[in-house]
Amino acid sequence: MSEFIKRLKWHASKDELYLTVEGTLSTFYLVLTQTVIFTALALYFGLNEVALGLVSSFPMAFQIFQIFAPAVIEKLPNKKKLLAFFNSGRFLWIILIPLLFSEHRKPELFILIFALSQVFAAFAGNVWISIISDVIPSERRGKYLGLRNFFVSLATLLVFYLYSLIADNIKKPFNFAIIILITMVTTLFSLVSLMKVRDVSSKKTGSLNDLRIVLKDKNFMKLSKAYFMWNFVILLSAPFFPYHQIHNLKLPMTYISYASITASLLSMLFYTLWGRLSDEFGHKSVLITGLSIVSVTPAIWILMNEKHWVLALTLDAILSGVGWAAVNLAFITLPMETAASSSPMYFAVFSALGGLGGMIGSLIGGPIAKFFNSLDFYVKDYHIFGLQIFFIIESVLRYSVIPLFAGISSRKYVSPATLFTNVLSTLSGRHAIRIQEGNRQEVIIGRKRLRRWW
């Protein structure tokens, strides 16, 4: 029996290692498609505000396809190979390399290639979450994901800085071609790493029946609807933060990368911290705290003009690094806790509704951003771009969504103030303040006892 446990731990540690390596190498693709590098490439292909808003909706919009992912998983039971197949959709970007050197670059081709790659990515997301829930023990899931995201953040800052140097110091379009080629090579290595993970065969999912069960789960649907609203609000303005930096302020990407490096360094620190606090005090506690932090960041962009952009970049990097580490972690762990079973359909519905919200937000946000970007005025000698007003509105909208998450029943929850106290205690080298059983005013138990599968 003891020998079996030792072997099980060895397999678990190897799975965690290879999944972490795969995630780290995948960072090259994520930096290409989710940062200012993508915005610069989109502008090179001639996309305007409306088209940029449209393509920014794709990562979210195609999450709707996750509804079909459980049926695919059931038909093709080897999740590891299935994930490798869907991640191979990243290789479609090779088609863009010759198009970079064409004098008549068509935005439609860029949009098509990006759209197809995001369809593959949507299916990959559901399979990845299913693998994590199968191979990572529930009692260390928060710690593992926090540690994994630590290395992903480290890779992000290094890759983003590398890509920024290439973009700023090598002539177009050779800079974009080199970036895409590097991304394709690292994608290949990420697939090799994925092949080292244990084969996990899927259980029968009963897709249609599971869909009915998920839709009747009031608490989980509450979470999914809140996620819908959050992504709707986020994607209203998300594409236009880097757009404002590049198009309006003409900031070099190397300077922008310094802010990203700062945010990534803070994320590396706080991913591990949030992971520990998440396991101890509740995933919902970490989520509410993170949402409260990142909701203030858009308002800071009122400082993002020619005179004060350094201060704005610094404040945004600090708050983003701390806050988004909590949000990104909790949006993986909280659905796992809230779901009544490990059926992939739970994660499919969660991601699909979130994707639908993001798609609608992006489509509406493009025309709104175009209107605001046409405004340009001074208050005394203080220059204000119209998009900065849009960002303040975005901050208010983010705060308005937080109560939806607060209404979700969870296994355990402490107030953001209590959690923040524990963060300070941990950072100062003291022990975290444990919540006593008798201290009921600090612990909010869900309105009903959830049937746990984790």
C-alpha cells in the first residue's frame, strides 16, 4: 500500500511538472495574441477601432463552442492527445508570415486566421480544465495553480520583453515574422511536454443529460451569469488600453513592456500567496478581493496622457499584478468548488456564458470606443483623450458587477478586509491569522451545504 502511494505521488509530481512546462511554453503564444504585440500586429494589417473590437471578441466569443467539448471528449477519450490536437491550431499563424510582406495586406485574412485559431483554443480550454481536475489532487489544486502561474508570469515578463525588443529594434515586417516563428517553435515544444503527462481516459459524460443538470444548478448558474456580466464589462474596453498607448500616445513597446514586467513580477509573488490563501480561506474570498483591486485600475488611466503616463503605467502595473493574479486563479478554482460534479459540462457552460458576455461586450465596445476616441480636449492645461473618459466609466461598471459574485454560495468565505489582513501578515513574515470556528461574523457559510466532489 505504501509503495502504491509513493508511486502515485511520483506520477502526480511528474504531471505537475510537465503541465507547468507546457503552460510556460504556451506563454509565447499568449503574449503574441493577448498583449500590445497583438494590437501592433492588428494595426499593421490595417484594423481600425471597430475591427479591433471585433477580433478582440473572438477569444471570448468562441468559448461558446465549449458547450460541444464534452461530447468531443466522450467520443475521443484520450484527453492528452485531444488537447495537443486543439493546441495545434496555433500553427495556423504560419500562414500570416508571407502575408506580412504583401503590399496589399487584407485585414479580412488576418481576422480569418485569428478566428480559426481561437476556435481551436476554445475547445482546448475545456479539455485542459478537465485534465487538471483529473490529475491534480483537490487538496493542493490552489497551491499547484498558484505555483504554475508563478512560472507562467516569469515566462510572460521575459517573453514580452523579448518580443518588445524585437518589435522596436527590427524593421517591419521582419520583426513580426520573427515573433511568429519563435511562437511556432515554442508551440511545438509545448506539445512535446504535454505528451509526457499521464494518459487520462474520459468517463462517460452523458452530455445532454449533464447539460440539463448544470442548467438546474441554481448556485452554479448564478456564478456563470456573474461571469457573463464580468466578461461583458471587461471586453467593452479591454482592447483599447494598448490601443491608446500605441495609437494616441505613440509609446514604444519596450516602455510598455517595463510595466508588464513589473506586473508579472508582482503576479509571481502573489500567485503563490493567493494560492495558499485560496485553499485556506476560500476561493470566493480571493476572487472578491481580486475583483475589487482590478476594478480601480481603469480609473487610473485618467493619468495616461503625454505628461503623466509614467505614473499611470506604474500604478496600473502594481494593481494589475496583484489583482489579476487573484482573479485569474479564482476563475479556475471557484467553478471547480461550486460544481456538483467533475463533469466537463460544468466548465463548458461556465466558459460559454463568459465567452458570450465577452463577445457582446467587444462588439458593443468597438463603436463606443470609436466615439470616445474622436473626443479630445483640455481642462486648463491638462490634456484629456476621449478614451480616458471611457476608462473611468469602465471602472464604475466593474464595481457594479462585484455584488453578483458576492451572492454566490461557497464552502467558505471571509471578507476582503480579513483576507487583506492575512496578506499583510504573510508578507511581513508573520503567520496568517486563522479564522476561529467561533468567529462566525468573519466566516460566511453558503446558504445551503454544497455536495462536494473535489
